[in-house]
Amino acid sequence: MITYTIAMPVPHSHLFHVHITIQRTETGDVQLSLPAWTPGSYMIREFARHVQEFQATDGAGVRLPWHKVRKDSWIVQAGAATHVIVSYKVYAFDLTVRTSHLDGTHGYFNGANVFMYVHGHTREPLILHVDPQPGWQVTTGLIPLPTDPAHPQRASFQAADYDELVDCPVECGTHRLLTFTVDDVPHRIAIWGHGNEDEARLLADTKRIVEVQRALFGSLPYRDYTFILHLTDGRGGGLEHRNSATNMVDRWTFTDQYERYLSLTSHELFHAWNVKRLRPAVLGPFDYQNENYTRLLWLMEGATSYYDELLLVRAGLMSEERYLQKLADKIVQLQQQPGRRLQSLEQSSFDAWIKFYRPDENSINSSISYYLKGALVCWMFDMAIRSQTNGERSFDDVMRYLYQRYPVEGPGIPEEGAVLAAIEAVGGQQNGFRDMYEQYVAGVAELDYHAALAVVGLEPRWQ
């Protein structure tokens, strides 16, 4: 059994104190590594640079020798010790959805930033103890354990394995909690910070987003869901997790820019199906030390970007007119990128690690966003399917087909042929979808906006 304990005794130091207790029957060295990236954010970030004061002892408190074998890996010479306790501190003062942040107002941590894994034991059940500051509550998507009378302030949780541990971020503090249920499944919104939000409206609209997404897929894929919402000064972003998401918006965004919150919430929730369950084969279980390459991010992020605002229309939270304006904006944005003639969606997906997350002054000339073009291509497939089936089927059916064909407990979507096969299964094999796929996904052909818009009686007018 491996138990993780994380404490934050001096929040203003921005240091999380981590202890890993390893009970074992084997002998010899113990190797530990800290991830170099976090799932959902495809860039090597070298989180180990924030680790300090690493040490190891046996169950009696006797120090064990250790050494580093690479930038993010440590070996403890444990010998015959049946208990190995590893401790270290992690500096956490980077307020983003993919990193960790600790100060006098709260402690937020993404597990990939703070929890090392023990080689050879990543598939085993784990225990997490969180020791917050007095008066702080702890909110996460992990399954809670009963309170230990010896540690009444401590919050304890269980995880099925290391993947689940690091895929459930934790918010500690005096945050507000809003709750609702859909299909008897509990949902929580943990809000850190204050702005011009209307809690009642935020709660009702978030619930409506959950309802329309459940309607698309037929059921909710999780036992419960936690939205961690950070209200900040000018920062933004979102990161999906298996039964939670961390969303960050400007604290004053809830009036004239309210749709930013709605779109972000819709996007990250959609990932509960698309990415966290329906996923490329390489995206779980993860290799946390190296790049995990896939050519399917255009579907994972592009389809999610297509549906995030489309589902707001279905939910009654965005007008059709506003949606069409947003669609037009996307078309204009892509057409203003010369890189669309050079980089395909498959290439953009594969090179996310070195291009999308590392833009420079030449990026617009040499590359495209698999979010942006991926959304437009999914829209074009949707229009083509509706046209070829007289409106009886749509890209909704493609997503449902894939979701059922490649369940979460399976190996994931194969890189070659699987998505096209799903599109043809829904829209028909003789209806030109292979050509569309080769031109728009594998190739760099210009998108035929006229054909897609004509399906619904519209046409593009360039001004």
C-alpha cells in the first residue's frame, strides 16, 4: 500500500509538504518519478524543477541513501526496509489550471505537479491524506474516506490507481460550494474568489449544460462531478479531468462576457466523454515522462470545440444568431492563417508538443490550431452527414458510435482508420466522406464553406 500525505503548514511560503509512505514486501531500490507533463496539456513542463528538500527514511526514521538518475527521477537505496517514507517540498505559486498554487487564501494542486509515482506500483490502489490550514475545507473528485479521530482536520481519500490520483485536482480553502443533481448524480461548483457572478444564474445555467450533454450521449459517465472555478484578475483557461474540471475566468466576466464562462464550462464538461473516456489509445494509461503522440487531437479538442457552443444553443443559453456570428468568426480566423496551407490537422495534432503550446512569431504562417480547424471540420462533417441522410443522422451519431465502440475500459481509438470508419458507418460509405477526410484531416485542402452552409440554406459573404 502507498499513502500520500500533503500539507500546507506555511501557505505564504508557497510550499506544499509531501510525504509518500510505501509499505512493501520486496527488497532493493525504490525508484520514484514526478511527471514532466499533465494530461490535457500537451507540453513537457518539467515539474520536477519545483521539487526541493528530498529525503528518504525507513520506518524507524533512519535515513536512506538516494540519488537522482534523471531530471525527474530519484532512486532510494532501501535495502530490506519494509517501510520507506519519502518526503519533499514543492514550490507552488503558478496560478494556472495545469499547475499548482498556494497562498494565504487557498491551496490548489494538480496531482501531476506534486505527487511522484513509485515505479512498478502505478496500477495499485492509493490513499491520499490532505492536511489543510485550520478552517479550510477540501474539495476534490476523489472518493472520501471516514474522518480519522486522531486527525480531525485531515481529509482522506482513496484512488483506484495513480492515474486517478493525479486526475483529480484538489481545492483547499474557504471556497463557496454550490450543488445540484442531474439524474440523481451530484454535481458541485467550488468557487475561489469573488466577482460579479450571480450564483443562482451560474448554478442554473451550469445544470442546463450538464443536461444537454447528457442528452447527447444518453447518460452521465461519472459517479459525481466537481467544477473547480477560479475567479481571477485577467487570467483564464480550463483543464479537463475524469470527473472534474478546473476552470479559470476573469472575476468580472459574468455580465457582458458571460458566454466565456458558459463556453468554457461546456467545453471542459464535454471532455468527460470525449478525451477522458473516448480517447486515442496512447492517452491512457499515460507515459508521464515523455511525449504521448497522437494524430487525433483534432477530434478530441476539435469536436469538443464544435460542441461547446452548439450545445449552448440547444440549452437555450446562446441564440442562433449569436452562434452563427461565432461560426463566422472561426471561419475568418482560420482563413487569416497562412499556415492552413502547410500543416494538416493530423500534423497539428502530432506536433502539439512542440508547436501549438510553443507559438512564436512565425506560427501563424506555418501551423494551424487543431481546436479551431478541428471544430470547423467537425461542423463540415456534420453538415455533410445531415445532407446525405436527409437530416436523419448527424455528427452526434458519430460521437455516440465512437463512444460505444471504444469504451473506457478498452484500449482506446486506433490511430488509423477508426474515425473515418465511424463517419462512414453513420453517413454511408459511398457519400464522399473518405475524400473529405483525406482532404480536410490528412491534407491541407481549402474547406468548402459554401457547400456546408448550403445544407442549411445559408451562404458566406466576405466583407
